Amino acid sequence: MDSKVLIVEGSSDRNRLLPMLAEPVEIICTNGTISSYRIEELLEIYEEQEIFIFVDADASGDSIRKLFKRLYPEAKHLYTDRLYREVATTPIKVLASILVAANFKVHSNYLAGGTYG
């Protein structure tokens, strides 16, 4: 199980994370909401992959996270600080460190001290 799936809320989250990743990762957007039926669909498609949930630190993110915890407790949850609220507005260095801590490969220019391109 070496391929990873990252569940985010919106395309702005995906667009922020995608260039940082130094490995192939499927990034799926929930568009702010997701049903238990849709989660079950995703789990069937990606059952052999590691699933990570990286949603905003707000009410809609909390409800998505709660659904995943109930339906798929094996998913790993990544958290941005409530100070930043959204994945899309979290500073790049902070996002990079969250991803690295979860064993994602991140391009070195996004890590602390690097430049961003």
C-alpha cells in the first residue's frame, strides 16, 4: 500500500498542495460536503490505497472529518491550525511540515528555508 489518496474540500486546497508533492498522490475534492454514500464509493475505488483527510478547521471540515471517522476509521487525518482556518490559507511552510510529518514526499524548495516556485 504505497499509493496515497488525499481528500480535501475544494480545488483551491488541491491547487495549493499539488505542486508541493514530490510523489504521485490522487487528490479528491469534496466541494465542502460529502455524503456517506459518496464516501463508500470512494473507499471501493481506493480500497488498496492509504487515505488521508485534510480539511479545513471549520464546521464543514469537522462534519466531513466526523463522517470519515465513522465510516472509515483507518483514514489518517491531517490538521491545519484553527488560526489559519483553511488549508488554502495555511502558510506554505506549515503545509509542507504537515505533509512531511504524515510521510508525504515534498519538494525541498517548499520546506523551511526554501524558496517557493
